[in-house]
Amino acid sequence: MSRRSKFEVMADILRLGQMSRTRILHSSGIKAVLLDRYLSLMTERGFLTITTKGNHRIYHTTGKGENLLQQIDNIYSKIGQKSFSWKRWELSGHKYFAKPLDKP
């Protein structure tokens, strides 16, 4: 399996919409240390927000995050290629990966 770009990883996280860190970790397929860096960066930049539910932190994609995801998908459509993450989800058998949001 080839490596994903930073934009592909960010798009994978944004597609999940609303999930705990653990669910994002299992769905995104990246190491915990790297995921923490992405979550921190994306929260600082306003692409994600955090709410607390009991002892769990839930990450939510913001409107700004949805706009970024749309721009990333737009770039892939203009170059005539599905993003790597979509191929990965389609080939995964849907066992470990969350279904991406709002994709026809």
C-alpha cells in the first residue's frame, strides 16, 4: 500500500465527522502519535472542534473542515483520480474503516 499525502490523511479524518480519538485511530489507519499531531493541528486551525461526553473527547468536523474536505475532493476530481482514502475504503470490505460522509 502506498503512502498517503497529508491532505489525504486530513481528508480521511474530516470524513469521519464525529468520533472519539480511539474510533478515529482505528478508522484512519495511522499511528497514534501521528494522529495526535493531526488532531492538534486540525483543532488549532479550526477544522475540528472538541466536545466532552463523560470521560471521552469527541471530535467534530466544523464548517471550515467541511470546506477543506470539499476543496481536497475537488482537486482529486479535477485531476481525474479518486483520493487514495476512497479506494482504501472501497477495498477494505468495510470491516475496520468508517464509511466516508456525504459521498454519492
